[in-house]
Amino acid sequence: MSDTDSLKQAARAAAMQPLYIESLDHEGKGIGRRDGKTIFVDGALTGEIVIASSYRKKPEFEQAQVTRILKPSPYRVAPKCVWFGICGGCTHQHLDEAAQVAAKQRVLEDCFKHIGKVRPESILPPIHGPTWGYRTRARLSVRFVAKKGGVLVGFHERRSSYVADMTSCEVLPPKISALLPRLRELVASLSIRDRLPQIELAAGETLSVLVLRIMDPINAEDEALLRDFADLHGIQFWLQPKGPDTAYPFHPLDAPALAYSLPEFNLDMPFRPTEFTQVNHGINRMLIRRAMRLLDVRPGERIADFFCGLGNFSLPIARRGANVVGIEGSQGLVARALENAAGNGLAGACEFRVANLFEMTPESYAELGGFDKLLIDPPRDGAIELVKSLPDGDTPGAAPSRIVYVSCNPATLARDAAVLVHQKGYRLKLAGVANMFPHTAHVESIALFER
């Protein structure tokens, strides 16, 4: 037997050895170890003993897929969606919902410990709510695949650029999930069926919008088909010929405004379907309620809302009586925030500015004037330049007394927390997770820093 054959035989034998899963990583993959090498296993849960087949091997680690479960976790459940394991949209449907939240809390605490070298003084109870039909925003890929009988509409397959052959989705609103087969038929009937790569969903409380990314103009027959479909199914179509700013309403033109509400603050928040909003309206409401409690807004305070978007946190702060300065890098979102403030009678309490917060300096921060408190809600890259620009802890009265940090990436939150705690003199008082994306590894969190 050649050396190559011996190596292959040894690899096959190793693949058949039981592997104990000791924990989950930040992407929800099981972590096992064999001969000093870490193995990340898709579909495995903490405490399980599995047989796993490797699909990627590196000197320091391997990536593998479960092929057989010898000892299942007590928290393993049957996935609700028949496409789970094929579609890459969800990664955790096989894990009990309460255990999903607990796993995300552990990811957050591990990031604080290992990346930030900090520890919250107290852990907040997790924010969670309905776990099915919650996703009011989604970007669906479209492909014409003759071998599969026509057009596919859905999320990408796991670890693939192919579009999953799915006809329903348990995390989309039920109305939209039921439309997936009809959308496949509709796109297949269009003249530009192979020039329509994407359909973006944006659902408000009274309207669902589907934005068609069209690479070529549609013809009169296409227009008629789209109008009939929209009327029959009670949705509105927008067309997007180029970038997001080119999207425009197509039919019906008299549809109600796309919006979500924040009843606790008597706010109505209109938005364009291509503008950023949280995907889970119910969790967003609870997250805002917690942020306002942690921020402890008092009338007359001057509070900054960094990465303010369309005013999701700014307007609730203003409704509590504070003077808000919202700062955002997108001119379009700042314009929307101004409109939302005016539409809710809060223009006099809000000021919005355009600034690149990834290039913040101590000088540009000082030019904003003093703030009593801050709310920071950055994208995944975090807010490192902003937190580094805050006054140091030995500058009396110059720094905000309280910072509420809302994060969609626990790693960058932990990194920024290290600066706030070790350099700027803040204490990490409280932190916890919000299950914004059930059945995925996405960790949304909120933290309170105090002087």
C-alpha cells in the first residue's frame, strides 16, 4: 500500500471515530477536538457525540458536517422548516428556542471575557418574542435554472452560491411565505426572467413591498402581469433598475405608506423599502423600551444618538423630553429622520447631522458640544473611532455620564467596551442579548456603561 493510500485510509478511519461536542462557536457550530486539532461541526450541539464528515481541512482546524448522531443533546428538536439543512437562512432550528437564547448569551459573555477583558456587573434578562414569521425584511435571490424546471426564489443554499429550491419559509411572514411558489411562476413568465437577480422584501404593519431588482427594462406585458399579481395578492411592487436609491414604486401607486409603529411612544415611522430598519418589529419595540430605561432619559437633557438611522431611538428619546442630536453617515437616512421627527411633532426637539462616524476624532467630537448621555447603535464594524474620541476619564464633567450601546456584533462590542472601561473610565454595569434573529447565530445585544 502506498503512503498516499495509507493516509487516505487513516483519514477515513478518523472520520468514523466518535467526536464529543464540547461547546458551540459564535456561528453556532459544534466544537470538538481530535488529536489536538479543533473541529467545527455544522449541525452538532453541545454535549452530543457524533460522527462527522470533514469538508475543509487546515493544519490547525477542520470544518465538518454531522453524518450521524450517536448521543443527541436533550435540547435537540425537530426543525419546523422542511428546507432546514439545505437553505442557508437558518442555522439553529434543531436547537430548542430557549437554548438558542442561552447560547447567544454565552457568546456575548465569552466575547467580553476574551476580547474585551471586561465583565458586566450584572446580566440582563434576555429579550425574546415570537420565533416564526418574524422576518419583515429579507433579500431573496432569483435564478432561472432550466435543470430544476424554471425559476427559483429564495435564500442561498448552505455553503453555496446556489439558490435553495424552496417553496415556503417559516421565518418570513406567512403571507409572503405562501407567495414563494407564485413568485416563481410570475418571474418565469416575465420577459426579463434571467435579468432579475433579486427580490427584496420590506413589510410594514399595513403593507408588504417587494422590490424587484431589474437589470433590463420591463415591457408592457410584464407591466400587466405585475399589476395583476399585486392586485390579486395585496402587495406593492417597486422596481430598482440600479442602486438602492433608484428604487421607485410601480403598482399600486395609491398604496398606504410603508411604516412601523412604536405605540408606547405614540410614534409612526414611515420608511422606504430599501432603507435600513430592524427585521423584527416586536423585538425592536422591546429593545427600544429597554434602551430608554437604561438611558434614564430626563427632560431637558442633551443626548446624542450615534448611527441614528431614520430615528428609531432618537424619536423615543425626544418623546421623553430630551433634546436629541442624531448623527448618521447616510444623507438619505438623515433626511428620513428629519421627516419622521416633523411627522411626529418632534422637529423642535431633534437635530440631525450627516457625519462619517468611522472617522471620528476627539476634535470633531468636541465640535458637537457636550452631551449628558449617549446612545450608540453601530453596524457590525462597531464604533471604535467614536469611543476612542470620547473625553478621558480624568476630564471632570466633560464626558457623558451614561452610554447605552446597542450592538449587532458581540466581538466589536467587546472590543469597544475595552476602550470604554480600560481607557475612558466607564464601568460595564449591565449587558444582555435580544433575540432579533431567532434560529440564526446572529447575536443582538445591549449594554450600559456608567461613570
